[in-house]
Amino acid sequence: MTQELITEGKFEYYATGEGTPIIILHGLMGGLSNFQGVIDYFPSRGYQVVVPSLPLYSMPLLKTSVGTFAKYINEFIDHMGWKEVILLGNSLGGHIGLVTTKLFPDKIKALVITGSSGLYESAWEKATLNVVTMSTSRKKPKVCFMIQLSLQKKLSMKFLAL
């Protein structure tokens, strides 16, 4: 899979679609190909899927922390001019999503976490990855995702409008 990355200042990212932004936060060893199902599914349903490259290896080691990456994502949201986004974090990206939501709750419409440490994963015939959806307002979140990963490594998604 080859994706054209967009570079604007200190930000490098991939984007497709138009509508409510879904920001995918990759893990330590993640790549764009890990999210092909999300990239293919949501743009035709009124969402813009955006995958920023996190500065995991370009940032000075002493500044490398989940909190620093959360501030980086907040700067990215501001740079893009968005008022509200959905964060989807995988592995380390899930931790970054949690801290971003805690520090900047007014900007986060919903948070989805998959495969982050501390979340239960079943190794049975179909392993369902725990997903956390969170609303930062008094209303219910408008979107909910369920992501399932089978033992054959096939990704299937269900989208539920609440």
C-alpha cells in the first residue's frame, strides 16, 4: 500500500475523504497499512480519515512522552482548523488518545481505543478488541465503533449510529 503523505510545516500526514475528522493515532511500530480497513470504509460515509505521523523518532529523547505527543496532536488539530475530532488510537496511540482527551476535552467528539495495554483481548476464535467510546459533552457520543480482529488477521468493522 502506498499513500501520499502531505507535509505542512512540522506536520506530516495522510488524509482522505471529507466530513467529520477521524484522526488515527498509530502505535510504536504501526504503519498506514494497519488501518487500510478504516481508510477504505469511512470516507464514503461522510468522514475524513487522517493519519498524522507521530514524531516518535525525530523528537529529542528527553521530550518523548505521551503528554508531549498529546500536545502535538492538539497542535495538529489547531493547525487543521478543526473544532471537534474523533480520535482512534491503537496501542501507544490509544494512550496518546486518552491523554489528549483528558487535556483537551472540548476538541474530542469521541475516543476509540484498540489494542492498548491494559485493555482485555480474547484469543478465542474471534478476538474482540476492547473499544472505548467517550463523550466529552453531556450528550451521548454520536458514533460508536466496534472493531473485531479474527485469528486470520482479517479486520471487520461495525459502525453504529447512536
